[in-house]
Amino acid sequence: MKKLNKNKESKKKTPLRVFFDIVGYAIFGFIFALVIVVGYQSISGQQPNLFSYCLYYIETDSMKGTKEDSFPSDTVILSKLVDEEACFSLVEGDIITFFPTDPDTPSYIKTKTHRIVEINYEDKTIITRGDANSRNDTPIEFSDVQAKMIKISPLLTKLLVLLRSFWGFLLFIFIPISSLIVLQIYSYFLEKKKLEYEEQASKLEEEQKKKIEEEAIKEYLESMKEKDME
């Protein structure tokens, strides 16, 4: 019985283990919910966002210039989604992401991120131009605007550039994922072995207990038999 109690006590989790379990489940739940939300937004044709804030990866140098908020290619920017009504608060100089209406735009370019150079609130039209470009873009309507840039994200830009490199992919993606898989496999077999050991120990205890009971009964019967003979 003492061994059984020890096994039960060994299965109890320490407060620190419980804390880490709760934190782990919370992080997993948040990531899972985030994946579901972003996945639904992508499937429904929306720009993946969190509370209307989203990230854009700039692939060209059309916004490379001398202005304070100009930026080159391979830059990540933080933007906020805007609807048609919110476009009335836009002003010249704002950098927006929009659906291009120029028929010469290649089909693989879904959105552009350029600076507003002229805005007409009555006609609800906007003219944009990239800081590195010499001519304006084809005018767009308020309904074509998707988001307004809030700021450039240097940290995410550096992280993205690093992840796109061979060593970055190896260190931050391949090795962590591989290690996680190995740890999960190791934990599975370790837990399996532990359960097998506990089952064997429990079975052995039952057998020993049964053997002790049988010996006790046998001794009792022998003692009763000796008394009868006397």
C-alpha cells in the first residue's frame, strides 16, 4: 500500500509544473486562435489583421527616397485598415496600400503601397506616386484603399531579412522545429515507459499482496488444525 501511495504522490504536479502548464496552454490557445482568425480572414479574401492592424512586406524599391518615411524593398510596415469613410481623414503625404486600377499593372501585383500626392474629397479620388517614381499612378477611388501606413517596423524587417537567409532559416526555423519534434517523440516514449513501469509495479504489488494473504490464510488454517489435534 505504501508503494501505491508513493506512485500516486509521484503523479501529483508541483506548483511550478502547474504554472508552466497553464502558461503553455495559454500560449498554445492564443496561437491556435490567431491561426484560426488569420486563416478565416485569408480564406474570405480579407487582409490578415489583428484589431484592424496588419503587416505588409514591401517587395520593390518604388518607395525608396529621401523623405523621412521613405523605405526600400524588403521592408515590413505596420498599417491600419481603413474603410471608405475613414478615407476622409487621409491627407497628402500619407502612405497608403491600395488596389491598383492601372490596366498595365501585372496581374501578380495585388496591392501597391505609395504616397498620396493629391486627394479630392468631393470626387472621392486619390492620386498616388512612389517616392522613387517620376510619374503619378492612375487615380483610385476611396473604395480602392485598403490601409494606411502607421510606421516602419525595423525589428520585423531585420527579422524577416534574417529568416530569408540560409542561416536564419536554419537557426530560427529548421532547428527549433526539429528539436520540438524530437522532444515530443522522446517525451512520448518516456511517458510510455513510465506507464509500463507503473503498471508492472502495481501488478507486482497485487501479486505480493495476494501471496501474503494466501500465506496468512494457510498459517491460520495450520494453527487451527494444530489446535484441533490437541
